Amino acid sequence: MTPPSPSAIAARRRAFRELHAAGCFVLPNPWDAGSARYLASLGFKALASTSSGFAWSHARADGAMARDAVLAHLREIVAATELPVNADFESGYGATPRDVAASVRLAVATGVAGLSIEDSTGDPARPIHDLAGALARLRAAREAIDEAGGDTLLVGRAENFLHGRPDLADTIARLRAYAEAGADCLYAPGIHSRDDIAAIVAAVAPKPVNLLVGATSAFTLADIAALGVRRVSVGGALARSAWGGFMRAAQALAEQGSFDGFAGAASGAELDALMRD
């Protein structure tokens, strides 16, 4: 796969920003170049990486991949299609704000159109950075993006609801602070109720909000759009769905000697045609 030219990257970044200006779009999450290619064939307007899906494909747990491996993965996803790519850049791959800035500069150089910085620490005893520390890290990311031209979209993530802290007031306070610190889009994964979603959208308006839908939901995309959400991502859900089919087929083979799990498998000829350059 050939890396896109600088002019192509700039065009993707402009298109990505335009998607956030109005309406609501789905940002599906491939875990490798092949899944990215297939999603592009369905007509999606942009893609996002998934840290969990990528890690599982390398026999690692979510969060266990080294920065260099993640950067190489982002380059691969960016080169796989002509779509803008938003990077799941976890907490910025740096112990200090200066380290985060260095990592963000490398991420921008992969050609991504956007990247997210979350406020989780990776430490179960202290799962969320204090607000001052989280802001210093986000500001460092903002400065690194601006130094590179400023056209890469920055997403600020508040991780409370994913780490046993379902505090809506604190989450909103953090998202507002991240917006003031330079985040272009705000994201609180783990928010599910209509009231909570609406409250976050109102609190950070007019900046766009990303909603994670990682499981079956009572909401339709039209419902989500009506709440004012600008974009919907699915995290590792597509990767988990693929793993689910694989695991069921493999378990039937191992435990029952049955090949029934291959029913509904994709056509090899269709996949070859899709992947052929």
C-alpha cells in the first residue's frame, strides 16, 4: 500500500472537519487494513482505529501495545483507503505532557485526520488523571498539532464512566475544560442514557460530541442524531463481532467435530476482489 501524498492528507483532514460541522455520521472502527478496506467499500465517510481490536489481533490486551507498533498500525490504516482516519491514541503514550507532545507529533506524521487523548492513567488504584494533569497533557497535544499545521482534529476524552466513576457532573466539567484547552470534539465513552447524552451535548455546544455505541442499543442513528450528537463510533465492537464468529466456529470444530460454524462465511472470491489493488 502506498502512503497518501501530503496534498491527499490535507484534503482528508479538511473533509473530516467538514463532517463535524453538521448532521451525524458513523465512524466505524477497523482493526487492520483489510477491515478498513471493507468498511470503505460500504460507503462510510471516515474511519477510526480501535486500540482494543488492534491489540487482540496481536495477542495482547487492550492498552498493552507499544507506541511504535501503534504508529505503524496507524500508517497502515491510513494507507489502506482514501478515507480520513481518527486515531484512538489512548492517553498519549507519554508519562509527561512533554512526552505526550512528542508522541502526538509522531501520530500526526502518520497522516491521521484526527486523534483522541483520554484522561485515564492505566493505574487501577488511580484510574483517572487529576484535572490539572489531564489539562496539561491535552494542551501539550494541542500545541503539537498546532506546530504541525493545526489541521488534525483533537478529541478530548473523559473516561470516568469506563472506570467505575459514573459522575456526570465531573465528566461534564472535564469535557468543558478540555474544550477550553483546545479539544475540537468531546467524547465520554460509557455514557448510555438519553438524558446523559443530551446533557453532555448541551454542555459543550457548539463543539461536536462523539458517542460510543459498543453493543446492541435501543437507539437508532436517527435517535442519536436528534439528541445533537455529531458522530458515532463503535470502538472494538466490530472486532468483537468478528472474534465472536471465529470463536463459535472454532469451538464447534474443537468440541463437536462440526463444520457448521462455517455457514455464512464470507466468499473467498469476494474478499480477493475487494483486496486486489
